[in-house]
Amino acid sequence: MGLDRYRTAKKMLENKQDDFDVQDCFEILKATAQTECPTVVSMVFDAANNHAFWCENRKWGDISEQNICL
């Protein structure tokens, strides 16, 4: 249960390029999103720029962004 998704993410991360970015993170989340009990929110945090990105209900073309002031 979930092992296939873990293996997919692990393989994608092992094959990442040096320019790995937020969009690449979302590609991993898209590839590993649950369908039987659907993923509701997928989030990526860009620590270098203090930005959070998310999409809801696997709408991968509709990604929101918020600056996180710490």
C-alpha cells in the first residue's frame, strides 16, 4: 500500500537534474498522487525564496503561490 508511489518518487528523485525546481517537485507529486482515496492538496515549499505553492484536487494546471513571511 503506497510502496509503488514511494518507488516512483524515489526513482524520479534519483534521476533529477541539477536544475531541479518547483515544477519538477509537482511532476513527482502528480506522478504519485492517489486516485482511489484522491489527493486533495499537493504542496511544495521553496525555502530559498520563502514561497509555498499548492494545487487542490489534482488540478495541476492551477497552482497557487504565497510568499511566506517569517
